Amino acid sequence: MSGPFAARNEVAVVGYAQSPVQRHASQPLGAVAVDTARRAIADAGLDVVDVDGFTTGALFPTAGAHTIQDGVSIVSSNWLAEHLGVNPRYASGFQGYGQIPGAVALAVNAVATGAADHVLVHRALHNPAGRYHGNPMREAAGTMQWTAPQGYFGPLAMIALPYQEYVQRYGARRETMAEVLVEARKNGARIPWSHWYERPLTSEEYLAAPMIDDPICKYDCDIPVDGVAAFVFTSAERAQDLPHRPVYVSGYATGHPTTRRLPTHWPLDDIMTTGFETARRLWEHTGLRPGDVDLPQVYDGFSPFVYFWLEVLGICPEGQAHQFVADGGIDSDAPGAVPALSGGGALGNGRMHGIPQMLECYLQLSGRAGARQRERADVGIACHSSPHFGGAVAYSAHRA
Amino acid sequence: MTSPGRPLPVPDDASAPFWKAAAAGGLTVARCSRCHWFSIPPDIVCQHCHHGDPAFAFEAVSGHGSVRSWTVVHQSFLPGFDDDLPFVLVDVELDEQADLRMIGRLLDGPYVALHIGDRVTVAFEHPAPGVAIPAFALETR
């Protein structure tokens, strides 16, 4: 990718819906998805028949042995279209990590090229009965033979290794990571649909939590939930005739590391090297600079990602995000600070992947954040996944 | 001592020489026959020269390396490890090539003080007859 995005601010988000984020929904995931999709389409001032494109990233991010069943544990684009009674002109699913920027890019490209007029982007996440990541495997075949017999398995150990590298290299303290959690849960506690609504976390509670994969404790991981969010995308032209103030897509960037590793082995240098490249692409693609961004919503499915994204985005120098946080740098209530988790993130909402980041950008930039509305909200960035596998989308409140 | 019921490796056409060497007490690493680059794990295409027929051969290595990171596991998501909790996993850079990294259990116990750069050497665990799993032990200074 080189040069500016040819469709910069030519595609807009014009409506949304978010289901309650809860441990276990009373309805099947597919039913929640159909209901959420209908509400998003109505919110955009459209009818279901107007929607001719569907994109998502359907990954079920479990290391366990849970069954993958469309409509039950995942919801694909085609499943959703079929169950809304739509034969879509365009339906697609993003395959990699960074499902939200991936699915948004598919939608933006489809609208910009005329492959579809109104595209619904949804994300449906399921919390199965039983342990989320527990796996009863007795035999390790394929790439798993190189890690599972050795006792290395699952995403908590995966994030513990690069976080330990960070802690050792830069002297980051556990008391500082507690502040990340306090900030995410403070903001999540203000959001009515959040699993953590009205339930902030104290630093003392964080520090008292037992380790799972030291230095990772349970609060460093977002809690598994059932939840669905949906957004409607259309052209900037058509958006002018719809009820809500449009939020424009200024560009996006994703990446993928070229260094091959053992399964779920994410060394810190891999994360940062590819992450800096993704951020560089984002600035080049959007024409933005870090200082232009009012709302950099960093991804936080595991708490160390907050440090990594703050650094690759250039909000603070490499190795200094922990100090930036310790100095109050991400306090959403402090004038002059960077509200990097103002939407509560995954830690403050539940495992909705990059949805809380995207939703916060949309709500604030469209002026629809209600009691949480921020005074200055012109440019937002919604990050998702690890900087080296994920990506980010830049949103603007203004077309020009 | 290891607990029963841990997942056991299923050797395949590509990996069988590795597990055979391990059972005999030797650590090997796949090496591309075209560019001689070590790869962990071996794949269909060499990650260094990108040759589509790398004809990887498992070559004996020293088993010496340096700790790049570690985690203390307090909760296992796999069967067979509960009796060993808590245990340490180390991310080790082998001496043979820059950034050549493998992960294994550290057999010195969960309470040993660790530092980036600590020297380790390969050791093997035997969770079942004829099966040897590479792990590490701190080198004595």
C-alpha cells in the first residue's frame, strides 16, 4: 500500500445497534444477530431490503474444543443475510485476526467500488458452556506437536511471554497495569449495555487477583460474553439523506508478520516491528498524524496490548507507555490526557473484540454518545487485535 | 516426575526424525537443504529463502540457549499438567542462529529467580514410554 486512500471519507457509517453484552444470552446467538441487524438497519433509516452487502469476521476465538456451528457459536455474513431474507449482491468474511478492521475494510471497499450500496458489518461473539479455552486433547498433531506436549497452550500464555519481555526490558510495574484496568472498567461502568455496567474495578481488587500465567492475572483478560453489534455503511453521498450525522472512514491499515513462529508465539519484537509498520501505513493512507487524533481507541482484549498500541501509534515513545499511564496519560476525565479507553474497551465491556473501540468512535463522532458525549471528537482511530496481526480504522466527523 | 495424561506428540512424515532423535536424547532443529537456515517449526516453504521444496533435515544442535522470556503457569488449559502446577515455561533463543526460538518447561521449579539472558540447556521429560519432550534446565554458573 502506498499513497493516500483513494476513497478517503467517501464511505460513511450511518447507523448501529448493540445487543446487551452478557455472559450467556437467553436466545441463540443467531437470533440475537438477526434482531441486532434489524435494529441497526432501522437506526440508519433504511429497510432490510435496502441492504445489499454483508461483511464480518466470524472467528470464534477459543483454544478449546468447542463446536463451530453457524448461527449458534458463530454468525457468518451469508447466514445473517439468509436469515434476514436477503439475497446479497456482496457477502464476505474476513479470515485473519483483526476481524473488525478486516470486516470494515471489506465493507468500505464494497461501497467505494459500487459492489454494494448499503453494507451491514456485524460481529457476533459467543461464550460457550464450560471452560472457554480448556481443551481435553490427548494427542498433539500438526503444528500443535511443537508446543502442547511442552505445556505451552492458549492465549494467556501467549500474551504472558511478550508482556514479561516488556516488564523486564522497561521495568513496568503491576501497580501501573492496575491503572489500565481501573480506567477501562471506569468507562465500561458508564455504558448501559456493558457486562460491567455500574461495576468499576479498584486497584486493590486487581492487585489481589491470583495469577493465571504470571504476569497475567484474570483481570488482564476480557471476560467471554454473548454479544452482537452491527453497523450500516453507505456512500458519503447517500449518507446526507439519512437521519444521523455520518461518520466517515478516512482509511485503514492492517498487517501480518513475516517471521514464522511456533503456534501462538508472539515475541515482543515481532509485535512492535510489524505494529509500527501498520501504524506507518495508517498515517500514509489517511494523511493523518498522531496529533490529529482526538480519540485513539486502543485495543485491550489483553491488557498489555494497551501499552503496545499506545507506542506503535506514537502517542508515547517505545517502552514508555507504562510511564505514560502511571502519569495519568489515558485518564478519560483528565483535561489534556488521551482518552484511549473512553469506550471501555474489551476489558470494560466484555469480549466483543474490537467493537467497543469502533462503537466509541462512531458514537462520539456522530454526537450520539449521550451523557458520555465528549466536547472534542473529530477524529477517532479504532484498533483491534495485536498490533502485528490486527489493524486500525480511522474515522472522521467531517467529510473534507 | 511427570503426571500421566499429557498430550503426546503425533509424529508425521516431516517430524518423525525429530521425535526419534529426542527419544534417543538429542535435540535437533529442521534445516533447509537449500539455504541452510534453521526453522522452528519447519513448514511447507522455507521461511528464509522461500524455496517451495526445502527438503528440511533435522540436524543435531547444542541444546544451549538464552532465556528471552518466561511465564509461570498457575492454571493449565490442557490435561495432564495439573499435578505440576505452578510451573515455568521459558522462551529460549538457541545458540545456533539469531532469534531461533523454542518454548519449553523449565525443570528447575517454579520459584527460581530468572533474568533475561539466563543460560539454559536442553533436558528431556518422558511422559510415556519411548516419548521424550524437550524442556530446559538452567546451566550452573
